[in-house]
Amino acid sequence: MAGVKVRASIEAKWDDQEIKMSVSTTGELAALAVRLLVEEVGTDAARQLIRDELGVYRTDYKGAGIDQRTAKKEG
């Protein structure tokens, strides 16, 4: 995470709930994305979407600025 900088203002609405939030770290962005994904598709479907997405990345990747390889698996 050392090489990634985030600055975002996010607004989301559903049912009778609303979020207006600024995020400044990848962890904050990920936590918010997971929350919104669970609200949208439910816990089980969110887990599967996350598994599928993470499946295209190297399991031993160390992060931007640390690992000279690309994060995604080749081929």
C-alpha cells in the first residue's frame, strides 16, 4: 500500500440509508466498498465476487513500491 494514494468523496443511498464519506486510505475505501457490496448483493454473493476478483492476483505479491512484479497473475 506504500505506493498507492487515495482521495475520494463518496455518496451512496439505498432504502432509507445514506452514506457521505471521504476516504483517504485504500483500507477505508475497501471497507466501504465491501459494505456497499454486501448491501447490494448480500453477504454470500459479495464473498464470491471478492473471491473471484482476488483470484486474478498473485497470492505472494508484496505491494506497490515493494514488489517489482505486476500484481495480476500472468496468462
